[in-house]
Amino acid sequence: MPEYLTTKELADLLRIGERKAYDLASSGEVPCVRAMGKLLFPRAEIIAWLNASRTGPKVAEPSLPPIVAGSHDPLLDWALRESGSGLAAYYDGSFDGLNRLRDRTAQAAALHIHEDEGFNEGALRDQLGEAPVILYEIAQRQRGLLLAPGVTGISEFADLKGRKVVLRQDSAASQRLFDGQLAALGLTRDDLDALPTCARTEEELAIALHDGKAEAGFGLGALAGLYDLEFVPTHSERLDLAIWRRAYFDEPMLKLLSFVQSDRFATRAAEFGGYDLSGLGSIHHNGASG
């Protein structure tokens, strides 16, 4: 987020309506400036105002390591490096990322958990309740069957029976979704000729297919062109960053989030293909407690 918040950004932060945010500014209760006919709120002063308003004993919070855990995404991984944020990555699947977020061994986690009425929010609440965590949309992306060069005869999940398939680890949301697709057809992993070793990231899966180690895998369309693979789209999914609120306003995360709003990020997404950035920056959850 920028140095100055808009009224909407202030309202989202405080979990109040925009009308209430205007009232706070009009009454002089919150630090603000007026420029070009607009109300702007200095981010650093707002945080100081919030801290000054707290009551009760001060309890030292455990430090949050500068780590983004959760699901591997090639576009987000590129942004972590190019943004100069200084944040490190530890990718071992969405559900592992949730565990690390809960245990405070990561300050953010990339998630793409398919749910009956959307993505990620139910699983986040199950693990952290209404802890002060923000769910920030990165992109919508295409997922489906990636096929090794020259492979034919696979156009749907039922065609995978008896075929050589590369799987993901159990903590990956894509593997749980894949298992669900098999179960709907009355199939299990035992009906596949699965590789003995799973792919720990999306890119490892694509490389295994490119190298001919397997015929198919359940992966991202964004990697098809890069690794000369065929792609059969089956699902659209939302990739979010779940971020502890106090890390959300720290310099490393601000650098990353500023970068993903840049033209360079949009250009890179177009180069990959399979991404829709129309919802980028949308806040889908803002935990109340803490």
C-alpha cells in the first residue's frame, strides 16, 4: 500500500464503512490531509494512531520471519525476486502454507484452495479463525491437464487411467482437487501409473513432463508454452496471498505488493499466459481480532 491511504483503504483497514471513515476525518479523530479535493490518510500516522488507542497490557508479539510460504506460482515467484522485497520463499503447498501462517513461521502464504462457494476463505478461517490476516488477490489462473510433448489420447481425467502421471504432494491444494476429480469418476491414484516421486512445485511438474518422465500432470496453463507442453484447461482458480496484517504494512511486503501492481508485473503475466489480473488487489478477507 502507498504512503497515503484513500478513504476506501482506510475503511478496509479499520473494517468500517466509507461513510464512517469520512466522519472520523471530519471530526478530526484520525490524521488526514486534504489535497486536490481528496482526503488522504498518512499510513504511518494511522498506524501510530491505532497503536496509541490500544488498552490493556502490552504483550510482545513473536517476530514473523520474512518468508512467503504456501503454493508455488511462477509469476509470484518471479515477482518476489524482481521486487527487491527481500522476502524468501518456502513452497510446499497451500495447506502447508496455512500451517506455517498459523504457527507464525511465515508472514504470508500463497493459497488456491477450491471451496464450494469460492476460494481460500473457509480454509483460512478453519485454521486461524478471525486472526488479523488479510486475503489479498493476486490473480485468477487456469489449471488443467498438462501433457508431455507428443502425448495423445488424453482429453479428460477419465483418460488418465493406466497412464504415467506425475503427482503433487498431499499438502498441495492441486493434489487434493485432483484426487477429488478421480474420486468423482470412481478412480484412485492406484488406477494410475504414478511416478514414485511427487513434484514439489508447479515448475517441477512441468519439467518432469518436458523431460518425458511422465505423460500427464495436473498443472498450470501458464507453464505450457514455456516447457513445450499441451494443455487441456479444466479449472479456473483464484490465487491469493494470506498475509498477517502487521506484516502487510512492513516495508518488504509493501515492496512486493507495489510491484505486483506495476506494468512490469502485468507484462510478465501476459507473457506467461493463463492469468487474469482483473481482480488484482481485491481484499477477500480481513480478520477482525488481534
